[in-house]
Amino acid sequence: MDDATLRAHLRRFGFSEKEVDTYLTLLAHGEAKASTIADVAGVSKRYVYSVSEALADRGFVEVNDHVVPTRIRARSPEAVVEQLVTDAEAIKPALENRYTRTEPAADQFEVVKSRETVLKRIKGIISDSTAELTLSLPIGRLSVVEDELQAAVDRGVLVTLLITETDEPPADCGWLASITRIWSEPMPAMVTADDRVGLVAPAEMLTSTHTDTQAIVFAHPQLGPVIDGSFFGNYWPVGTEVAVAEPADLPLTETNFRSIVVEATLRCRKDTPLAARIEGRWTDTSEAVDINCRIVGVTQGLIEPTNSQFPIEASLTIDADGETYTVGGEGAFIEDIEAERVTLSEAA
């Protein structure tokens, strides 16, 4: 498990970012003084004491305040996991007693008339993203979501960001997204996360003082890809690329195919020979495929220079035992293989 995934799992247990930093620092030391943890994690000693007490209550650490200075020791991962499982099993009967089975909620749509609510919804969508995020936003509203974008990048989300109404990239914009482009013209504010939720708002709703326009927030598995297609097909190509993040460490396993295409593109441009394990299905027979191969080509329209025939095209060309195949993501039909899971590694 990579660092971003571990951090995401810890946040699911209620850890804040600083708590994650503190706990991971303590794990690396095993046992340490509060001052040592504070220096490495970049927090105050007072904060370390406070967090340590909270972590001790949850069973993650032990605090020995019978010595001077106080020592804080990380419990073994085995003991922590065993305690978490025990706690989860203990509450299961009570949860079952309170649970009322209902039918899944229908697809949701929300009409938003307030600029403040639109920005709040955008921040929430960014914060909840787990694999991929697309966003277009006027430069005057970028500062509102900077923290959320940075956190998304830190947890490994593929973020494609189009900053509008500017001819100049903002300082340090490379930290806010995996790929960043700018465009001088206004365009609708658009955001989608993981092909499942999103928002579309007229440009004037975020830039004009008075407007009667409305935004639409949606949670619909068929609409997300449509909005993505509009974003990458109509708007992304007119932007000017200003920043691209460095490739991730290898080996890398992803179920989001566009992330794999981006990483393969960046690695190939560094002349890194790439091997891959492709798990998915043959598009002509729907039979399962699990194949080890070498990547010999990438087709994509996300990073300049692009080489796709149409903007949303993204595929890999692979060599497996002397045979050449093409690989696409979810819904692939013109490629030989529809990938469900891909592991990239550096070829020997």
C-alpha cells in the first residue's frame, strides 16, 4: 500500500491530516519523546501531547507519563488491527438492531441558486473524490478550493484542472493538480469526481455580482462520463498546458485507467522501459484476461504533445510474448482489452 492510500485509510478512522503526520512519524520511530515527534511532524509539543492522548484512547499508542520527559510508544500494528476488529465486531449487533433496510436512493439532482452554495458543493465534491477529478474554475475563485485540491493530489487523485479567464498561470499552480491548463476566456464551472458526482454552473454565476442563473449538482453514474466527455472534448483542448506533476513511484497499481495512461506517458517520456500486468477482459469475447506485458506505446489527449485522434481517447499498446494488443479503460470496445486493473512497473 502506498503512502497516499495509507493516509486515506487513516482519515477514514477519523484522523486529521496532522494526526496522520504525527502517527506515521511515531510509527517510524517506534517510541520517542514528544519533542522528537513534534520536530519531525512539524507540529507543536502541546499538539503532540493532545494527539497522543486521543490516539491512546483509540488504542493506537501508549503514553508513559511516569518518566521525564514523557515517552510515547506506538502499539504494534497487529495489536492495533486486532483492537479495531474487536471494536467493530462489538458494535455490529447494536447496528443491526437499529438498521432499517430501504431501497437504494434514486439518482439525485439539486438546483443551486447561491454562489456560496455552489462553491461549498465544489469543495465537497473535491474533498470526497477518491480516484479522479476534473475541474474548470475562473482564476478569481481558485483560492477558495486550493486546500481541497492540494489534499486530493496528496491522496493520489488524478486532478485535471482548467483555470479560466487568465493568460497567466497562478504561482505554484503545479501543486494543485496533476495536469493544469489555462484559458483566457470564460467557460462554465464544471467538476466531476470519479464519474459519479459533479456540478455544472454558468460562468457568470461565479463571476458576476448579480445573476439569475442556476447550477446543477448531480449524482448519476451515466451523467458523469457525459460531463467528462464535454470537458475533455470541448474545453480541455483549447487550454494551454502550464504544469504537469512528476510521475508517481513504481510499482503502481490503479483501477482508474486514465491515471495509468498519464503515468505511462510521463514515464515513457523519461525513456523508462515499462512492464505491466493487465487484468480485465477481451473486448471481443468478454473472457477474462490477466496478462504480463511490456508497454510499447501510449495514445492520449491529456498531456502535450497529444497524439490521440479525438480528445478523450486514452489507450496503451502492449507487447506480450511477441503479440501486440491495444488496451482501453472501462467501456472499451475498439481496443483488444478492457482493463479493470493495471500494475505498472519498471521493466528489467
